Amino acid sequence: MRAAPLRRSPGSLLLLALLAVLSLGVSGTARADYPVDYNFFAGIPYELTNPGGSLPGANDWACKVTAAHPDPVVLIHGTAGGAQTNWGAYAPLLANEGYCVYALTYGGLDVPWPLSALGGMRPIPESAAQLGAFVDRVLAATGAAKVDFIAHSQGNTVGNYFIKRLGGSGKVDKFVAIAPPWLGIFGDQMNVLRAFGKQLGADANSVDNMISMGVCQACPQMLGGSQFIRDLNADGVYDPSVTYTNLASNYDEGVSPSVALVPGPNAINIRVQDTCAMDFSDHMAIAGSPRVATWALNALDPAHPRPVSCEFIPPFTG
């Protein structure tokens, strides 16, 4: 005997329709539920299986911003990183939180894959111009007025060069800077190395190029005391129209807190060990750490802060 068809009243149908709309959110797009792996290397398998592709949750060009998250988030990788390899944790996390999230690989060499996946090799002004074109595409696709940046290592310098030198001021609202080499990698220690090199008969450029190993054209530009860093910071480290949140670790091999946590009226500086001695983040792990990711979410949405737990963060992976 077949069961009688279920009959719903017009009122119940209206209620179900309302619940369906609410479950989709303001933009009409279902809330994502991507797995999040807090590991700096979490994006590498995606690059291996889909070279040059996009991480889950990233680069949805049909995504429309919401009233809750009006600014799309652009992820800017570090030296030798890429759109997938640097952001395995952040792209799905941000998509799950309802953000429109985008990531590019900038500064890649014109070589076959997998070497083409190593971004950040070209001079910073070239990379910043690529970032600028990408930001314009994001703004046009989403209809947003501004974007927010989350950057790691060299990505911070590239992002700031775009803001300060390529007309990006006014297009960026919040800047979450993970291990930002604002004063140059190794800071004042580079001058010690240059002085030592001079005693051995090498000029400053030779020392800088030797550290970059001749392949990374951006690397000597980012070193402490370089002419590039001096010129970029000649009018101050920060653009006054942007709110910066700087995150640094005592265990970073090249970007110490003294380099990254530069005081400024529009800068919030966070040393991760100040609230947790069990955090052993180094230069890579800091971009895979769940603690830093929580601070990043708080920086993007300061009206709804989340508690940052103290937990063991291992080096390398986060």
C-alpha cells in the first residue's frame, strides 16, 4: 500500500522557502564547507594534481560580496610560493567564513612547470603591476569598492609597492601582513654582511646577489639596507589610507619582529609568542598556523573578534 502524498499548507511552504533563502546567505550563494588543513604545505597536493589551478574556495569569479564581508580578500604569496602552494589553509578557511577570496601567482619565470609554479622571482615592480591588474579584475567581477590583502613574506612588499607606487591607495582597506619584511630581510644584519664582504674584496651588490643566488631578482631588493627598501620607505613604511595588522615570530629565520613590527598610527603589531610560549612558528609555519589565521580573521572583521587560543605550533608546518 502506497503512502499518501505529503501535503503542505501554503504557510508551511512559505516557511520552507524562507529557510532556504536564509541558508543561502545575503548573496544567494550557499555557505561553503571546505576542509581546512592548518599546514603551510597543505596547498602543494593541489598544485601537483592541478598545475596552475585554484584552491578550493578561491577564484570564484561569480562570487558576490555581502554586507557582512563587503571586501574581497586577495592572497599574496611569498618568495617561491604560488596561488596554491602558499595558501592551502587560508583559501578554504576564508571561503567557509563567507568571503570572496582570490589568489594569484605573480613574478613567475617563463619556464616549464613545475618551475613556473615558483612565483616571486621577478623584480618587485613587475610583480606589483601584475598584482594591480589582478586587483582591478577582482573589483570589476565582485562590484566591490576595495579589497583586503593577506600577504606572506615578499607578498607584503609587493602589496605595499602596489599601494604606494602604482596607484593602489584607495583600492585596499585592510592589510594583514604575515612576516612582513618592511625594513628588509635580515634588517641591519645585512650591513654587517656587506662590511664583511667588503673586507674580502666583494662589493655590496655582489654580496646581495650571492644571497639571492642569482635566480630571484626580487631577493636582493628585499634585503635590509637595499636601495629599493630605502626608496620604498622614504615616505614612511605605511600608506595612511590602509589599516595594517603585522604578525611576526621570534623564530623567523629572516624576518624578525624588529623588521616586521614597525610602529605606526595605522598599524597593529602582534608578536605571536607574547601570548603563547608554545608557538614555535618560523618563516613558513607562521603562514600555516591556526593562531595566526584567527588573528587574520579578527583583522578582517574587527567587530566580531574571536579568541586566539594558546596551543603548540610546530616549526615548518604550523
